[in-house]
Amino acid sequence: MLIDKLKFLQGYVKIKLSGYAPERFLNLCSNHNILIWNLEYMDDNYVFCVSVRGLKRLKPILRKTRTTFVILERVGLPFLMRRYRKRKLFFAGIFLCGGLLYAMSLFVWKIEINGNLHETDSNIMKFLEEKQVYHGLLKSKINCEEIEEELRAGYGDIIWASAKLEGTMLIIDVQENLATNQQAEEQQAQDGAPSDLVADKEAVIYSILTRQGTPYVEKGAKVKPGDILVEGKNPVLNDNGEIGSYQYCVSDADILGVTQYTYEDQFPMWYEDKQYTGKESQAYGIRLFKLQAKTPHLFRKFQDYDTITDEYDVKIGDSFYLPLAITKETSKEYQAEKKQYTKEEAKQVAEEKLRQFCEELTQKGVQIIENNVMIVTDGKNCAVSGTLKVIEPIGTRKETAITDIPQEGQIEDESDGDSN
């Protein structure tokens, strides 16, 4: 591929050789290091390609071998330039286009974000715009290391970020901390600061297994938000059996509680059913920088339709994006028909929504032990309400209060001070 491009830039001709000793001609070309290619024997003549530079060296060889040639085809940039040498505007357009491409290469026209799951692309893009990183920014003004630091500082769940420039693209790769709340608390506990486990909701203790700390509740106890479940300090008794001091620690326990979730949902019995007819209307447009223009839907005579818009960025190669995009807008006609759920259909829809809600709870480690959700339908609405009794991990971390216990010597000193 590269050799073909070099041949095109240098220019070459395709010739037909005839005469007394064509074989000797070919041998002399080889001896004089004149490159020929695509050699074919056709109708008692040889047809081959030779570069423009090699063509100029053939004259003495032609005399020696008493051969002649006819040029069949001229290929390459030199011939193309000669053909259009009088078209000054054509060459001016080429240089202008080259200048514009060079100018466009100095800016960032596409920002690609990879690896984000919790944070959406639009949120990260807004954050970058607040930090003066946006489409159309000069690449010389972009500091990739600074962008990485801003992302890590601005988003607590982004633990790693990488920014790099490729062509006219700014590629940002991030890695988020996908740990659950419990794992996040365990990570926080690694700091070593004494902490308690307190209730974060009303519950009945189902089970408690304490590994570190002093438990304050047992199975069957009712707790409210803020109640201490496990305290992050262990009392140390003196010789008199009294509390002489406390040994502080990071409380650690597996606590399950029986809690309730309230579930409510309502939707109308009448709904709109869309039946697509298969008729479509398309319109095309163009976006240059922030300016947009599109053709009208000349043949769209639909009353009810959905519109789908596709946008295709214009680029050269894989990473040289331009501030230009082609848009395609497709309108699909549909016929809307009013329908009413039967009681069985409404029940199935309600049960499916409830099932999805229960699946989300199960994925969070919640075990459903009792379902008290009722489904009621009338001619207008389907109402779903009730409670779900579940078993789930409870408890959130809170800093342990430090308790100062005066020593015997301190008490005596204070008594002496009072007597004076």
C-alpha cells in the first residue's frame, strides 16, 4: 500500500514495447537498475510500467536494442498537476482545505468518556465545562493531569481517572468505586477511629453477631433510628470491680433486622396502544459547530408519529474528528387506539412491577419474608398498596463518644483544692 502511494507521488507510465530485441531491452533495464513492474506479454509485445525517472533513462537502451515504445497510460501526481496547471482556483482550494484541516487539528472536537457506570456522560460533561474543558477548546490549553485531579476531587466514587489526547479527541477513562454501602463503611473503618454501630431505621433485631465492641441489643429487641446497637468501647474493670477505663475500638458486627417497606403504585385502566403502519418519512440535516440546518419532511403527512434522530460525526481516520455532523431524522407513523386493561391484565401488570421492585431489594441483600400488598381495580384505575416485611442488614457507623473517667489521685487533688 505504501509503495503504491510512493509510485503515485513520483508518477509512472504504462508502455507497450515492440522492436528487434525486446528481451535484451529488459535485461539492460535490469543491469542499469531501472525498475519495471506489471510486466505482461501481449500480442508479440511487452506491456509494463516504469517510473517517470526511469522513462528518461530508456533512450540509450532503445537505440542499442532497436526497440520502440508507445505510452498507453500516464498515472500519478506529476501528470495530474500538469493537467490542471491552468486551474488556479482548484489549487488554491487544495491549499485552503489543507490550511483548514491544520487549523481544525489544533482544537478538541470530541470528548469521549469511558468506564463510568454511576455517573452519566452528561453530568461529567457539565462538570468539565465548569472547569473550562469543552468542545472546541485549543489542545494547547488542556492539561490532562489537571483534568485527572479535578475528576478525582470532584467525584468521591471515582477512584482513578486518565485523560489523553488523540487527534482531535480528548479521551477520558475513569474507574468508579462500585463497593456497597457496607463495604464503604468497612473501608472507612480501616482508618482506625473508634466508632459505634447505630440503627438507621425502626426494626426488630433478628440476629446479631458481634466481633468487636460492646453489644447493646439482643435478638427480639425493638430499635429506633439513632439507637446504639454496638458501642465502640469495651469497659476495663479495676480491682474493686468498678470501671477503671475504656478500651476503644472500631465496632464490628453482623446485624440483621426485621423491617417494613411501604409499596404504593397506581396506573389508569385505559391506555394508548401504538400500532406502527410501516410508513416512514426521512429528513437530513447538517451541524457545523453549534449551527444546525435540516431539510423539511416533504412527504410527511402523518398525524401521529414518533421521531428518531441519528447523528453521525464526520471524521478522518479513527481519531481526527471535525466540528461537523450529519443528522438523519426518521418519523414513523402509528395509529393510536384506546384500550382498557381487563382485571386480569391489570393484575399482571401490577404484579410485574411489584416483582421488579422485589428483585431490586433482593439484589441489595434484602430477604422478603412477608408480602402484604393488595391490588384493587375499578373501571378507571388500578391501585396497589401495602407493606413488605423483610430481613435486611441494619446499622450505620457513628463516631464513638470518648468518656473520661477520673482517677483516684485526681479526685483527691480536686478535694484538696476545694478545702483550701
